[in-house]
Amino acid sequence: MNQDKLKLFASTTFDLVKEQEQNLDIKLEQAETLNNGSVTGTVFDTTILTGNIVPGATVKVFTDDGTPFMHTITKDDGTFTINDLPLGTYTITAVKDGNYLSVDQPLIISNVIPVTINLAITPTIISNNVIYGKILNFEDNTVINDADVILYKVVDNVPVLYAKTKSISDGEYIIDNIEDGLYQISVQKTGYQTNELNNITLEKGVKLNSNITLVNNLGPINSTVSGFIKDDLGNNVKNALVALYKIDDNKKVLVATTYTNSIGKYMFGNVVEGKYMVKAKLTETV
């Protein structure tokens, strides 16, 4: 490869008039020796050279002690180049959303000649559906730590336990690796009324942000709301969804849900004093 021996120099500007003889001597300085190297390559899907190229992948170089050093993004043709790497020993790896991180490959920069390393990333086999959010106190919107967050998958209209987790000190929870399907969430915490969210559809790698509020049981907690759900012919309706909303400053906030029993009756217990409304409906699979 070629590299500069004497450094490029630019003179000051000057004007020429007709038939003028301009003398311009230039002194060139010694160019710095280029000791840094580079790495180039292509990121492939699953198999090096025979797999599909992967544009938009992140390629990162780490020092030999695992410290992140430099990164780049692959071009439309899956290729990458990382320049200005001091002589030394590194590792290099690649990743893209929906894929596992590639296996670290050793990278040795011993001179200025570019090193070629190709990388392969493998698509994840884990479903990417995720549901996350915060558990909050309904009264003051403060976070609630250590609440039980229970995810049910609805199979043939029957909730089946699917996953459990807890909120942490900042109120956040996250459940990942969720199959496509219909779900409901129940959130429970001692001293608070249980809250449920229903008819949650997760599919195609959705990442659903769902903050959930809980009503504190402190204070007047002996109120109840109950009744029957009937159809337009006056028949009692079983398995109907019933939702209780608390109304503050003309804003409706869902605080609890339940379903009618076999005779169409529902009840909400431990309801704190305030202004409320109830909504109900019946869903069927067609």
C-alpha cells in the first residue's frame, strides 16, 4: 500500500498579472508514520459467505480486556469498515434487532494492512412480544414496589396462568418471550385493590407499554358495587366483562374489572368513596 512520505502543504493565495513570472518555493514536512490499522468485512445471516447479507447491523470492537472501543453500522451491502485502530489485540462482534449477538472473533492489528473478518448473526428463536410499564398509586401517581404482576393467556375464553413477575423499586415491571395471543393481566399488592386489564392482544413482536394503577385500601373501604348484567330481552348474561371507573376532574380511570357469574351477577368490593361509573359488555368468539 502507498502512504505519504512528505505531508501535503498548501501555499497562501496569490494574484498573477499578465506576463508575470511568479516564483513559489514550497517546503514539505515529513509525514507522520501511519501505524494504526483497520478491519473490514461483511455481516451475514446465519452462515458466513452463504447466508444473506445484513444491512444496518452494529459491528463493535472491544479491547482485549472487554472494554468497548469503537463501532460502526453495516452498509446496504452488509459491509463495514472500522479505521484508526492502534496496534494491538481486540475482539469484534455484531448484532441486529431480532438476532443473537454473534460470537466474539479475535482481531489482531499488527500493521497498517487492513484485516478482513466476516461475521454471522443468527435470528432469535424467542418470541419478541414484550409487555412492560409501571405500577402506580392511583391517588398520587407514586410508584409501587414489589407488586405481583400476573399474566394470563386466554384460551377458549378461559384465562390460563402464563407468567409472573414483580415490580421493582421504580415501579417498573417487564415480561418478555410472550407468544402471540390474547392476554389479561392481574396486579396485586397487599393494602391495595387488585386491578385487571383484559383483552390484550400481543402479536408480531409488539412491545406494549402498559402502566397500571392500584387503589389504596386505606380509609373508607367498606363500599361495594354490585348488580346484574342483562341482555335486551331481560335475560341475565354470564361471563360479561364489567369495568369500574373512578371519575376525578371529569377524567375516567379504570380501577377494577370483573366478570359476571353463572347467574349474571357481579360485585366490586372494598371500593373507596368517590364518584364512579360502570361499563359492561359481552364478547364472543366467531
